[in-house]
Amino acid sequence: MNHRERPIHHLDIQSLTKRFDPSSPPAVQDVSFHLRTGEILGLLGPSGCGKTTTLRMIAGFTRPDGGEIFLEGTSVASLPPERRRIGFVFQDYALFPNRTVLDNLVFALHRKKRAIRKGKARDLLALVGLSREEGRFPHELSGGQQQRVALARTLAAEPELILLDEPFSNLDAALRESTRAEVRSLLKCAEMSAILVTHDQEEALSFCDTLGVMNAGTLEQRGTPEEVYLTPRTPFVAQFLGRANLLRGTARGTTARTDLGDIAIHPAAEGSVLLSLRPEHLTLQPLAAARSRSDSPRITSREFRGHDLTYRVAFMNQEFLVHTDYTCDLPPGSAVALVPRRPGVVLQEPGLCRRG
Ligand code: ATP
């Protein structure tokens, strides 16, 4: 099937559920999402939230207790892993140590005609930028280069979809950033759909087109990195992805009465609400001595971070985190006004439905 004829939803996951132990809550519960052709989705969440289990069910290594998996519109739930045309890149590259880079790829092409294997292996090495290293053994490559060989080996099987489980976690920080950028551009060049599992939020934001944030086996929010970061739906998502100040208020339409005064909110709501304000969406205004009172917001700490500053501000038994640019330079102990620059985001709380 050529690329243009593919269905829009390349992968469709419906109500996927897995319970390993009848006395514990499910590892994955009622997870549904779809992936467009060529989309890179990041599954993000704390340790034990069910990311790997979700990936393993898609790949066919773990049998779901419920739900459906459609690839290109066809159910693959009853197919063994090798018939799903899904490639899996693990944290551990598992290359053959006693074969050269070229031979590792030639071996991965064993289903192709013998005469074309070497040529195809060289094409894949050129794709991942390792043509000059074809005669080396895995231990003669850096971690990032090994990971690129592992990716080339996965591409050799011509998968429809690639699953990447923490593929960069064995690399040191500098190599991780460059390898991640290279792997992303390779996937984009190959128009490959992919799911990346990670608990590194910066990695998820920079590598993925869309994100799914998982918590305790469920998918709490799915959207573009901007949507999930700027309009988190739940307190968990607000606090897991970046930092967030949570604030109670009483809403009336698009404003809410809070400890910070009447502030704009989004979306409109009525009654008691929990709001999220990112630290960079708050500003500090110094209060003149005449206006400062003993209960005014007060800076308790200031952290210089080169391009910006992080302040902690105590107010009404709460600590607010504020990121400002380097021009807002105030000493600890200063009385300030805390002023939101963007509307507070109304969060959904379990059991409550307050949106207007
Ligand atoms: P991490 O980021 O630490 O890899 P994760 O989000 O990928 O975590 P999973 O590996 O999917 O989480 O595990 C989800 C839950 O299922 C955990 O409580 C884990 O202990 C449990 N679990 C995973 N695999 C098995 C198994 N084979 N048998 C029993 N329990 C399992």
C-alpha cells in the first residue's frame, strides 16, 4: 500500500487493559488513543504507570486482558509479534558483539535475497550516518552510534511502526541530546510512525509531535506538547509536566476570586475551582514600602539561573514559584505583588465537574 492510501489513523488503540495480579489494580486500564501516519507519540509518566506494558501489548509481547489494537485498520491482537510488522528499539541495543556493524545489519536482512543484503545494509548505514564505521565491532562505537545501528537494524525489517522504550537512557546527557535529534530526523525522513516511552519530560517535549501522559495505568491527557503544557487537564498533569502553582478560587465565568485577587481563568467555570499557573506565567512587582504590609507576598529565595531567575514567594500559607527574566532582579525579603500574565487553567478534579 503506498503512503498516500494509508488510513489516517495508522494505529488505533481501544480500551486496552492489563491486570497482572488479581489483588492489585490493573497495570493498564482502559487506555485508548490513535496515531496518525508519520506521527511520533511520547508516552510519558512516572515509574510503574504502565508505559512499557502498553508498548509490549502493542508489540505483542504481553497479552491484553481487554481492548483492541488496529494497525492500518486491521486487528493485530491475535497475531504473534513477528507478524505485526512493528519494530521495537530497547534501552539495551543488543547488537551481536562478534559481528561488524555491516554484518549486524546483513543478518537483520536475512529475509531478503542474499545478493541484495549487503547493498541494502549499506543503504541503511548511510541513512543513519555510519557508512565509515561499517567494519567496526559494536564495542568500537560510542553509545549513540550503537543506538543508531540498533535503529538501522529495526528499520531493516521494514516495520509499519516503531516502538522505542527509553532508547536514550544509557547515553550521557550531551550524547543523549544529539542522538535524540538524529533519531527524530531519521524517523521523519523515513515517514515512520513511532511511540517513544520515556519518563524524561524534556525528552518527550523535544522529540515528540504529541504526548500522552499516563498516571496509575490510565491515560490522563493526550495532545500536542503545547496543549498539554499550557492547558493541563488535571493536577497530576500540571505537576508532572513542568512546575505548577496550584491555587483555589471561586469562579464566575472567565474570572475567579483567589488569594491573588480576581484573575482571568480558562476555560470558563462556575463555583469552587482548582487553578494551575505556571511559574513563568506569574510576574513580580515590587511593592513600595508605603504599600507593603506584614501579610504581603514576600520573596523567600532567589535563584540566579543565567538566562532567568527563579523566586519562591510566601503568601497566605502557600509558596509560589515564579520564573522571571534576568531584568527582574529583587532581593529575598522584598514585599511584592504576584501578577498572573496568563489566565489560570481550570483543572478537573476527580469526582468534580466544574467547567462552565
Ligand atoms: P518504568 O518507567 O519504571 O519502566 P512503566 O511505566 O513502564 O515503568 P510498567 O513496566 O508498564 O511501568 O509496569 C506497570 C505496573 O505493572 C508496575 O506496577 C509493574 O510492577 C507491573 N508489572 C509490569 N510487568 C509485570 C509482570 N510481568 N508481572 C507482574 N507485574 C508486572
